Amino acid sequence: AQSVAQPEDQVNVAEGNPLTVKCTYSVSGNPYLFWYVQYPNRGLQFLLKYITGDNLVKGSYGFEAEFNKSQTSFHLKKPSALVSDSALYFCAVRAPYGNNRLAFGKGNQVVVIP
Amino acid sequence: EPEVTQTPSHQVTQMGQEVILRCVPISNHLYFYWYRQILGQKVEFLVSFYNNEISEKSEIFDDQFSVERPDGSNFTLKIRSTKLEDSAMYFCASRPRTSGGGSSYNEQFFGPGTRLTVL
């Protein structure tokens, strides 16, 4: 069964500094990987995904993520964090075959300090 | 931009009561899902639905749970006899089908959730 680990509960970063949110995964076969963000009282909003191809994928709001197969990681990054990036970030994985359920990590609270 | 909507935003019920959580997926989407998140825990998959039938369900989705698409727009989750441990945020999601294949690459679009509190 597929699973995701997001090792940190909260990530604090100063505004303007680089932001990294870590994610490692476990799945049989090539993974489909996703990042979602959740703002208060809102649903999970899709940020970006990796299916195949270039290991560096770019998404919404200036975010990007790098797929690393040897480290089974898919860390989310943003070169310069904004206060408005403060939110809950979820990494998710699904297997490329059979079922299409997403397996989520527990989420990381990102706090961008002005 | 089209969104998945869910009602109510918060539902409080007594243990043993039936609840129905409602979702309106994005109109041209064909795959539908329910997930839940117990406070402080991971988002967990419950069930997926396609072509008017369940395509997959998790071990959480026991006989107390059912889903229905009663008309062309709504997608509901029913819990027949709620338990304390059913208290959670319930998220509905939908996914489009891409003509010519490649549907499985599409991301799921999530609603804002219904917070269910069982007393």
C-alpha cells in the first residue's frame, strides 16, 4: 500500500527566505505525486503534480517540487516565501495502476514570519 | 473557476443518528471521492465512485457508510448510525475524465469539507 511521510509538524520561515516542505513516499511502481495546500475554512487546493518526465515540476503561486526517485522524495520548494503562503501543506501519492485513491501525509503547517 | 461545494459546513449529531453529507462535484467530472480527516491525523481515503457504482473502498468504509449520486449533480455520503469515532472533517473530491486517455494523470479537486461532530 502507498504511504507518505511529512516529517515536520510545522515549518517556520522568514518572509523572503526560501521555503522547503519535505515529503517522502512509499509505493509499488512509479509514483504519481501531488502537493495540495489548505487555507483556513477552505478545501484542499491543488498546487502541482509529478507524473513522468522532468524531475522538477512547477506549479501554482511560484511553488515547485523536485522528484528524487533514489531518495523517494518529493520536496516542495519556493525560492522566496510570502506571508500569504502561511497554510497547511499536504503531500499525496497514488500508484499508477489499479486504484486511484490518494494516500496523504499528515500535513505541514507553514508559518511565514513577516 | 468551478469548485466542489459541500453542505453543511458543520454538522452536529447525537451518537446513533443518521447523517447525510452532501457534495456537488464540478459539473463535467466523472470520478468522485470521499475522504476524511480526524483531528490531528492524516487525510484518509474512504471511497471512490464512477459510473454510478463504487469503484473502490477502504477498510474504514464499512456497512454503516453508503454513497449515492441521486441526480446529475449531487454526491452524498450517508452514515447510518454515527459513532463518536466518526467525528472528523469529511472531504468530497472529483476528477475529470480526459478524452483520448490520460485520465489517471488528472488531479482530484477537493471541496471545503464538512466538519462532523458526534456527541
